[in-house]
Amino acid sequence: MSATSSHRPGAHFLQLPGPTTTPQRVMEAIARPTINHRGPDFRDLTVEVLDGIKGIFKTAGPVIIYPSSGTGAWEAALVNALSPGDAVLMYETGWFATLWCRLARKIGLEPELIPGDWRTPVDAAAIGERLRADKAHRIKAVCVVHNETSTGVTSDIAAVRRAIDEAGHPALLMADLVSSLASVDYQHDVWGVDVAVGGSQKGLMLPPGLSFNALSPKAIAASKSAGMRRSYWDWDEMLEANARGFFPYTPAINLLQGLREAIAMMQEEGLDAVFARHQRAAQATRAAVAQWGFETQCRDAAAHSPVLTAVPMPDGLSADAVREAALERCNMSLGNGLGQLDDRVFRIGHLGDFSDALVLGTIAATEAALAFAGVPYRAGGTEAAIAVLTGQAQRGAPGLAA
């Protein structure tokens, strides 16, 4: 198939770490007629969605929904709770941690980024050490990424909360859940997070266009004296309107209809089953990668992401060549490397609405793409994944990769 072909037969495999494939039920909900956003039907929709999304965040507190990308929710978290010139402590887990830091600097905050190696999770001890040194409590917030989408590394948010508390520091804890929400277990209240940031286009199985801030009482209290200017992102206006079942401006009505359906699907499956399905897919994918003879970008076994696997190529080989072969020969999209990982890794998404069959199809197509791109590898990745998915890897069945 040439690069100029206008049609690729068969269903496209959108195996990015987001956006993910939107299931038919959600698409049908989005396609329903737009309703009056000032009428009683919309009020009922708002009440149902705002209550349902609390269960996804595992919080009793309010969750604000914006018509925006996750970047907007990053900004909302900062401008509502902080004042110009406030110091913010961040940790460099990868590309998205650095982007949040860059945004903080642009809006007038003073972020401090603890360096990381883009292969390991947040070091909670390093955060605790820095906070203990901050005797004047200049640092007003600690911002960390739960699941770093550029590297496939998941961090322990509860450990960060413990580090803050053990340091006796009053800083707010903010967490980016854009690629982990509804895919990785997250417990907003139990873990003591003050502001969580989420997005619609990954585990929630929606198109891009909605973002979220889940708030603690401490965060809401901080917003009352925060000095950053805000209008569109203002929590107060959103909370006031939401309490009546509405929004202070025109919301993304049809995406909210889709969100109601997505929440219903997750409730039917059960959140624990959703998380287990993601873990199983991740383990199968990592087994295939190991069989091929490659590493994963994440080198901490306890921090492997359930939602994506980032695969670095050996020196001298192009990750983008594998991605191009996957698209042209297999009609499948894999994620590209970001920042310092550009053309050095490809990323296999396994999140959202998928089955074991889709996982196996993705792994088989990736193995074929390696061959099409001329990348040396060991065959048998699909068989290794089957062994994991069927439980035979744990039982050590003859001839199957563990």
C-alpha cells in the first residue's frame, strides 16, 4: 500500500495512549439530539453525570467538568488555588510533567522541577526532603503526574501524600490523572489529593473535549484567598451553577450525554474489573516486548503502567519507522516518542474499550510492523501474550513464555 492511498480496508486499530476508540454505545449517546442546556432534561443529565463521575474519582467532594482538553484543567487547578509568584514543586517523570511545569511558569508561578530520568516514577522521598528544607513554606503546591503518558511509568500518589504529611508541610497536593483516570485505581479522598486533573479521551472512552478538576475541602478553601485572575476556569461560578444542575456557560452537551453512557458502562463492568482488565493487557504486552528482545522505557517493575507500554528501540533504529509500517501495512496507529524520546520509542496503548482479542491483534500487528520495518527481533511475542492472557505463563506450561 502506498503512502498516498486514500483507503485502508478493515477497522483501524487506534492503539495510541489516547485518544482511544469510542465504543458504539457512547457514540450513539453523543449523536442524540442536542438538548436545551437551560431546561429540565439537561438539569437531570447534569445531576446524574456529576454524581457518577465522583465514583470514578472515588471522592465525596465536587468534580468540576470543563469543555476543554486536559491542559485547560491543568491551568484551572493552578489559577484557582494559587497566587502570582507562588512556588510550586514538581517532579520530572517525562514530557507531560515538563509541560505542566512550563504552563505554571507561563501563568506567573515559580515552578521548581525535581529532575528525573524519564524511566522511573516520582521519588516521594526527594519531595519530602525538599519540603523539609522549605522552612518558610514558600512552596504552596506539589504537582505530580500519576501516569506519565510519554514513558509508561505510574507513580505512587499516596506515597507523595505521606511525604508531604511527614514533612509537616501545608502544601496542596495536585495530581494529573489524564491518562490514568478510569484505567488505574485512583482514590482521591483516601490518598488525600487536593486537586486531581482528568481528561475525557482516554480511559473514559470519549472523544477529546472534556476535562475535570476533583476538589478537596482544603483546595476549595485555598481558592477563596488565591490571587490568580480567572474567569472561564473559576471554580466558584462552576460550583454555584452545578449545585442547581447547570453550568455558568454553554457546556459540551453532547459529550456530557456520552459521559453518562461511559460511566454506565464502567458501572456495569465494575471498576475493579476495569482495572484488572487493564493490568492483564499490560502484562501481556510486556511479555510480548520481552520475547521480542526489547526493554520497556519503564525500568521499575512496580511502576509499569497499566495503560500503555513504551518500547525503546536499540541504538541506530528508528521507532517512527515501526510506527509508519504499522500504519501503512497494518492500518494501526501506535504512539510516537515525545520530547527527548522522539523517534526513540513507540508507545502501545492498551486502555479504554478493549478486549483480549484486541490486545492480541495489536501485539500481532506490532510484531508484523517490526518485520516490515526491518527491525531485528525474536518471534513469538503473540504466543507470549496468549500465555499471560490464558494464565499459562503463571502455570509454566511447556513451550510458553513466562
